[in-house]
Amino acid sequence: MTDAPEIRIGQGFDIHPFSVDPARPMILGGVTFEGFGPGLAGHSDADVVAHAVTDALLGAAGLGDIGSHFPDTDPDLEGADSIELLRKAAASVRALGWEPQNADCSVVLDAPKLAERRGDMEARLSDALGAPVTVKGKRPEGIGSLGRHEGIACWAVALVSQAHG
């Protein structure tokens, strides 16, 4: 019998509408997209990419969802840096003996274009997670609220492992 690691997969999702505040920065995957505004509305920095990855990670480890750890009713989290929330979630996962292996996410949006900043996003997310994170941009092709440019959504999966012992 081998000591194969136990593995789990978690799925995350987040969506935010665009803010009515033209000065609100657009932050995706921990990267500020200068010259694109307004950003997304939300209690924290509204980083849908970091939120979806955090949700997937917590789910994989059986730790619930992002809202149970970082509620939008907590005044201390107003304007919070979502990369730091991901870093805290990763520490909680590791405290239970789970090790993040990777995360992958699909961001549904027409703008801003992610290609020029994808490497920066992946680096910021990977650093916070402590494992590789890949980011893909997908266009909504005019369908639904995302196709009407009302907001941005992100789906993510995360893999964690735990060695038997």
C-alpha cells in the first residue's frame, strides 16, 4: 500500500457589478488596471478573481466559503486587499494540513483586456496562494448581464493535497 496523498478540488465563483464611482480602481487578480474605470463595486476591493480563487481554496479544504471567513458586514474589511485575504485563507488551509497545489480561473469580461497583464495577475495570485495560479479571459459574446457590460464574473477551481501519515 502506498502513502498516496489525499486530494480535494474546490470550486469558486464570484461576480461584481461595475461601480457608479468613476474614481474606483479596477483590480483583477491583485493588479490595478490603470486608465480603466470605473472598477467593480464591493465591500472590499471587489477583486472577483482573487475572491473566486479564495472561495475555491476554502471549499477544497472543507472550510466553507469566503463570506464565512471575510464577511461583507465586517467594517474592518471595507476596502480590503483581496490578495491579502487569499493569503490568509491559504494560511488557514495549511493550518489544517492541506497544501495548495494549483488554481485555475476563467474571468468572463469584455474589458479590460487581460492579455497584457495576465502574467502580473498570475504572479500576484500564485505568490498569495503559494502555488501556481493560471488565469484565462473569456468573452461573454453579448449574452446576459455580462454581455451587456454590467459587471465581471470569475469561476475558479483549486486543488489541495494532504499526505497520509
